[in-house]
Amino acid sequence: MADNLIPLLTNNGASIPSLGYGTMEYPEPDRASDLIAHSLKSGYRHIDTARKYGSEEWVGQGIRSSGVLRDDIWVTTKVTEDNASADDFARSVELSLNTMKLDYVNLLLIHWPSRTVPLEETLGALVKAKRDGYAKNIGVSNFTVDLIEKAVNICSEPLFTNQIEYHAYINQDKVINACHKHNIIISCHVPLCRGKVLDDPMLNKIGQLYEKSAAQVALRWLVQQKNVAIVPRALEYSEIEENMNIFDFHLTNSEMDNISKLREKNYRVVNPEVRRPVWD
Ligand SMILES: NC(=O)c1ccc[n+]([C@@H]2O[C@H](COP(=O)([O-])OP(=O)(O)OC[C@H]3O[C@@H](n4cnc5c(N)ncnc54)[C@H](OP(=O)(O)O)[C@@H]3O)[C@@H](O)[C@H]2O)c1
């Protein structure tokens, strides 16, 4: 990895930048690869995509046009629950790599647990993708405590991360503790609660003390926790850069605790009925 301002989190010998750029839903697709390239030119070295997002092609284009070396970038993609069977899983990984025009991803995730395919089969396919050289690291997403315990027991390779919804408006202590127990990094999706935390009076007040925005305080609160990485999405150059400038200030313990109290709202924004597990 090239030197940059973003701290790395290391697990099983691999280091992921604790800030990545999320690429879900681009309302103006013609700007997508440009925004991804801009994130890399600004110093991001971690891109989060998924087969489901439809952004893999732009991720590949953005990487190539950024001028940043492939080996200096951490790329995560995911296989949907529709492709949980072994054959479908392998085809999905191949399609992801072909679409991005990459030889490998740094991290391959099971996007959501499947309700129909046994976890053993999907985890077997995930491990195979790693052993075949298509993924340097493997992990899961939207897994609960129960699913993490099952996965750790079944999987013959270490799980690098569990990508879950986590922000200042949701308490995820149970699943986070399970991940800590098994040395699994937490990757936070929707770290800004899709923008809902931006008007929060406390986050804005704390931000004024440090000349930071509510978004920066919300993101700082996350990365200041143990083994936590974040993948915010932004569609403006200025916001992409703003979200990176969170490593030059430090929240006090009392500010951390006060923000943690906001989690009592327990506001879950990613909760699709068709694929959600029974949450903790
Ligand atoms: N594993 C999963 O199941 C899963 C599920 C959901 C998401 N994800 C990943 O997580 C990423 C982030 O989630 P998300 O995009 O849904 O939500 P998010 O990052 O919590 O919030 C994005 C929203 O915040 C706004 N925003 C970002 N930075 C800002 C700033 N500095 N100031 C003001 N507004 C700002 C964005 O505005 P604009 O974009 O309009 O500029 C957008 O409306 C996704 O892109 C995806 O990679 C994974």
C-alpha cells in the first residue's frame, strides 16, 4: 500500500485502509467513474462495490483513469444471496472480475445470508474463490451474532470482516462484540445513516469545537472505535475530500460516550424484508 493519511487496520497479515469510498447507487451514472477516480486522486485507497450495485464497471474505469497503481488500492466486492449456490457464486465472482477488468479483489464478501442455500455451501464457494486466487481475503456482510458463530465454525479460512450497518443512530454492540471475539474487522456501511445524522444538534455542536462538519464528527466517532472501517458514499468532490479529513482531530472520551448515547434511537435504514436475517 502507498503511504497516505488514512490509517490501516491489519488482520491476518492484510491491511485495509480504515476509510473506503462507497459506490452504491449513482443517480447520474455518467459521473460515476469520474467520482471514483477523484476519490483515488484525493488519497482514498479503498473502494467498496458489489455485483448488486451495478457500479463494478465504473470502479474498474475509475481505477484505470486515476493513475493510481492497482496494487496500491484495496477493492472489495460482494456476491448477492441470489448467487449463494456454489456454481452461481463462482460465476458471479468471474463476472465481477471481468466487469472490473481486474485479476483479483482484495476482499470478497457474501453480501447477505441466503434463506435457501446452506451456509456451508456458500462459505465453501467463498473459500474456493480465495484459494483460486480471485480474492486475497474473504468475509461476510449483514451477518448477525448467530450467523457469525456458525460461519466461524464452518469456514476453513479466517473471515476478514463483517460489513454491517453501523452509525451513530444504531446500537450494534452485540454483533460487534462477536466480531471482536473472533478477530473480525467491522466495516460500516451507511456510516452517515444515509444523511440522517447530518442535522443532529450534538454532532453539529461538537463539530464547531473542532471546525469540522457533523459528517466528519459522525465518521470520526466510528473510526475512533476498535477495529472499525467505514465506506461512506458522496457524490460531490468536496464531500469526498471532506470525508477523508477526519484523521487530524481526536474526540474526547466524554464526546465519544455522548455520541454513543444517540444509538438509543436504534434507527436501521438497510432492512430489506426479502433478505434481512433476524437481527440481534
Ligand atoms: N453491505 C451492504 O449490505 C451495504 C448496504 C448499504 C450500503 N453499503 C455500502 O456502504 C456505502 C455507504 O452507504 P450509503 O451510500 O447508502 O450511505 P451513507 O454513506 O451513510 O450516506 C450517503 C449520504 O450522505 C451524503 N453525504 C456523504 N458525505 C457527506 C458530507 N460530507 N456532507 C453532507 N452529506 C454527505 C451523501 O450525499 P450525496 O451522495 O448525495 O452527495 C448521501 O446522501 C455504499 O455506497 C455501499 O458501498 C453496503
